[in-house]
Amino acid sequence: MRGKLEILKDVLGRCRTSGHEHLFSCPYCGHHKKKFSVNIDKNVYKCWVCDTRGLDVYQVIRKHGSFEDVREWRVLTNRVELSGFENIFSEPEEEKEETIDLPKEFKSLANNLTITSRNAMSYLERRGLTKKDILRWKIGYCDGGEYKNRIIIPSFGMQGYANFFVARSYSGDWMRYKNPKVNRNIIFNELYVDWDKDIILVEGVFDAIRAYSIGSSIPLLGSTLRIESKLFQNIVRHDQKVYLALDQDAQLKASKIAQNLMRYGVETYVMDTSGYEDIAEMPENVLKIRKQEATVMNTDNYLFQKIRSL
């Protein structure tokens, strides 16, 4: 079996070695000089040109290596078996997207500023949403029908059709949310997810709207992010950093999600959300600081996080 350096050379090409530092051409920015530094002993990497960096060299192997490279690296680092990876890394089967119709009373708030829309707009303004947010998330409302006096935030699948929507009351209805009873094994607004950015997993859609400024924010909508779910498999397949920004009362849920992500080699961070009811209430400057100070999850941190959640 090859050693770690041999695997890295097969994946990244020839290198220049200085002490514990191995310098390769960067696989992320493609700079012609060897500016991609890998320290195998410390298990870190960084490009001195594009500033791509990470705390687990396995991320590089998994993103740029072959299945055999990944398998051998996992054996060398005593990681769990690759059961299930074949299905995740294989090309996803073509499946017909489930679609739904938005309520017939749906009216966009992007350019429908009327007397009847005033209450809906006031509600969104109180929650700190801007005109830009309304445009980006295609937010509307209903002034009649089953979803009367509700904000409607639609989700669009990869083919551009609506596959879900969140319906939030803005008139004090005892049932705050009244969402359609359809398949929830979706990625909310998958059409607009940028998989090249950090993934921010949050509880609800208003949290996602607030967290959009720090990455590709995706609401779980009550999901526990099961391994077989579409969202989980896409996260593993695209191999981006994941930040868990769940509510304080969902820390047990966060620890279980972190455990599954770590099993599949996903670089996972947990953000501190204390002091606020949820992410949607957090000022943007605080949100950015909390992301910078997020705790990277490893075995020790996971155990500590789990103890805290009990």
C-alpha cells in the first residue's frame, strides 16, 4: 500500500519538500508555481495564492483523488469503512422532480405594493428583511384562500419548478406555519444553491435568509438530515465545509448531524447561536463573527458537544 506522500503525489503531481512542508501546484486555483502547502504531520493544507485552506488533508484527497486514493487514505488514517460511499459518489440517477403549484391567490411582493400588501410588507420589515431579500427569495403573500394573510416563500428545484413553499402567518394566527403536505426530501431552493461556497445549515427559511450573507444557507425545515436524504448526499458529493447554525434547543440534533457528516469526511463546524432565539434574530455583523469563531468538529469536540446537549 502507498504511503500518504505517495498518494498525494499521485493526486497532485510532483512536489517540492522543505522540512515537513510539501509544496504542490494548487488544484483549486491552478497557479503555475508550487504554492499549495501540505503538512502531513499536522494534517493541514493551504494555498498561498488563492488562500484555500483546511484542517484535514483528506478533504483534498476526496475532492481530487480517485476512489482508490480515498480508500487507501482512509485506511492509513484509521477512518471508518467506505460502506455507502459508492452510492454517494456514483452519478445520481435521473429522477422526475415532484412539483407543486403555488396558491392561486399568491401575489409577489417584489412589485405588488398595494394597500392589501401593506401588512405583509410590515411583517417582513419587522423581521429585518430588505427589498433585496424579497427579490432574491421570490417572496410573496396571499390575501385570500386557504393561505390568507400568510407570507409565501417558495422553493424551486433544479428544473426551475416550485417543489415546496413555506406559508407563515403575519396576522397572529395560532397556526404560525401552514405548509403543504408534500415530499420534503428536497433541498430548499436547490436551483439557487452555490455548492462552491460554504454550506450553512439552519433550522428555518427565515434563518436561511439571514445567513445567506455568509454562505449557501439551506434550511432543514425540521429534518434531522438523514444519511439517505438528498441534501446529505449532495453535501458529501460536493465536498464543501459545513457550518451548523441550529437553535440552542436543537444541540442534540446538531451533534447527531455533525457525527454523520464527520463519518463521511465532511469538514464540519458548529456555530455558537447563544444569546438569540434563532439565527434570524442575529445581526449580520454578529453572524459573521460567529462563523469566524465556529468550532471545528473532531472526535474530542464532538464528545464535548454531545455532553453539552444532554
